[in-house]
Amino acid sequence: METLTTIIGEINGIVWGPLMLVLILGVGLFLMLGLRLMPILKLGTGFKLLFEGRNTKKGEEKEGEISPFQALMTALSATVGTGNIAGVATAVFLGGPGALFWMWCTALVGMATKFSEAVLAVKYREVDEEGNHVGGPMYYIKNGLGSKWAWLGTMFAIFGAVAAFGIGNTVQSNSVADVLHANFGVNVWVTGVILMVLVGAVLIGGIKRIGSVAGALVPLMAIAYLTAGLVVLAINADAIPAALDLVFTHAFTPSAAEGGFAGAAVWMAIRFGVARGVFSNEAGLGSAPIAHAAAQTKDPVRQGLVAMLGTFIDTLIICSITGLVIITSGEWTSGVSGAALTSAAFAQALPGVGNYLVAISLAIFAFTTIIGWSFYGERCIEFLFGVKAIAPYRVIWILLVPVGAGVSLDFIWLVADTLNAMMAIPNLIALALLSPVVFKLTKEFFARNGAPADVESNAAK
């Protein structure tokens, strides 16, 4: 086991190393420039479509199982998780305040990536034998790139189906069990069983129930966490200008050792800022388009405009609040990392309350990640073995929830993290090769609805 751990650890260092980070940022930047900054310029349009898409209009023909709003909430349910609380803290702990700047950069180009993923997911989706719309990287590789690339789609589905059990299930239930035990003294196995029952109750209803639960729970938990974060920032208002100065200064100059903080080179700020940014918003991993493929929409670009909001909300809003709370509190120099650092930062401004707020937020974030990622895993296993494989996969998924809550998961985390990165490789290749399709569809959409000439002219190329 020790040898296997070492081997997988070395593979992990490669797949999450400089080459992968350059690939993720490079493809995102290529798509952003190819779209002539459209995802940023049309952010307002995205929010307008999001609220219009909360319900399918009466009399409108449905092509999908859930509303565009529920599709985004389902994607966010899997995306907004421990990365927003523990991941940001780890990035600041290892890379210094400058890591937050590079998380922002990752999110900006990631909006173009997420837009393109959703456009292709809707464009190349299929209807399975049960009448459900299915899509994602494996389908746009198969239907967009042709049979010679089919093996690439199969590799994505294999990596996704296996990685989901770690990153989307056992690791999340373990996080919930740990935080509830540390703050409220709840037995980890009790937490595991309760989680299993709750997850099972949601999953029995399939994507429609997942979409319904996500549509109600995700906005509620996000608003509650953001409100608490803004209260803390209001209390620490005097420290915000200095915190922003640290973020921008340390993004380009080394961070000196201070207190329990060991110091960080600029490369560490870039590396951990980008890596944790991608881990948090999942732009480029290919997971979110699986949810967006189920949206009730006929227009791929409309769903793409809604989908890109996921990266904006996850990283530029939620992660920014977490990062600024940590930096303004001064706790980032304490030597504490992960969720404990975020808890300490909230508790510094809200004694006796802050740590409980973080604990409850983390528990809810992780729960929604479990139900969101279950759908991703099911679609991957369906692509490989057909609809008949969904039921046994779902049973195994539910049974592993309490197992994750009660055991040590260092090895599982390592394997899942490695497979997560390996999911991104076939997806990024497909995004680059299918980018002309994205540009063409975008041009046609804005030609019908009005758009700046630069977007149209670029897409025409």
C-alpha cells in the first residue's frame, strides 16, 4: 500500500503540476480571447437569462428534464463545497495572500471554459432509452469529434465514474462527520447514517428531485454564508484596504515568513491559487456540463450564458469572501490551515458563533456536493454500460456515504484527486478541437439577438 501510495502521489504531482495548470489556463484563455471577452461583457445577460429560466414558460416545448436555473443550481451543488471553505484557506496558507489574485484570474478565464462546456453539452446531447437528455464531455467527444476519438470519451467516463466516489462522496461525508464531531460532538457514524438516509431520499427521485433540492438549498446556503462573510468584513472594514494591498502585492512578489506562515514564492502563489481555483469551480474538469445537458432549453448558447455564472458565483463571489475574511482577520499567519483556518477567521470577528457558522456551512456544502456528484457519476456509468447500470451504481453510492464518514481517507483522497485531474485532460482536448463550433454557435446566437461586432467577426473566422 505504501508503494502504491507513493506511485499515485508521483502521478498526482504530474497531473496537477505546471503542465496541467498551463493547459487549464491556456485553453481557458484561448476560449476567452476567441470569444473576444464575451463571457465578461455579457455577464449581465447571463443573470437575466438565469432568472428568466427559473421556470419553463407555459406552452413552451420542453427539451430536457429540469429548468435552466435548476441545471445551474445542480452544477453549483456539486461545485460549491469544501473547496470554498477549506480550499481557499489552504491556498492562502501555502501560497500567501497573492494566491487569491490567481484564483480570480483562473475564474475569469474559467468563465469562457464553463460557457463552452455547456454550449457543447447541449449541442451534442442525446436522449437515452428512458427518455432523459444525457450529455457532457463523453457525448460531445463522441458526437462532435467522431468515432476515431470515441476512446477519449470512454476514458473521461471511466475517470469520472471512479473519481466521483472519492471527491464527490466519501471525502465529502468525511468532511461533514469531522466538522460536526469537532464542533458539536456528534458521533461520526451517526452523521454517516443520517447522511446516507438523506442522500438516498434525494437520489431515489433522480435528476428532477436533485434539481428541485439543489434549486432550493443552494441559493439558501450560499446567501447565508455570504451574509455571514459580509458581516465579518463589515466588522473588519478597516483592514480591507491593507488586505487587498497584500493580495495584489504578493501576487507578483514573494511573501515573507510571518508568525506561523512559512513564506511563499510567487510561483507558489500562482500554483496554489490556480490549482485551488480549479478545484473549487471545476472549470475545465468537464463535470458541470453533465448537469447542463439536462436543461430544458433548445439553445446551447443560452445555457452556456447561464452556466458561466457558476464560475463567477463560486470563485469571484464565495471564494473571495472566504479569502478576504481570512486575510483581514490576520489568522492567515497563525500557522493553521484548511477549514480550521476559516473557522478561526470567522470566530475572530464573531466569537462563539463564527466557528459554528463555518461548521454548518461546510456540512451543507458537502451534502449538496454528494447529491450533485452522484448525478455526474451516474451519467458516466450510463455512458459506459447503459441505463441498467444506474440502479446498482446508485445503491453502492448511497452505501458508501457512511463508510466515508467513519474511516481515514488519505489514500482515497489522493486517488480521487488524481483521477479528477485526469478527467480534465480529455475534456480540455475536446474543448480546443471543438472551439470553432462554440464560436459559430455564439455568432449565430448574437446575430439573432444583437451583439458587439467583434464577437460576430471573430466567430465568423
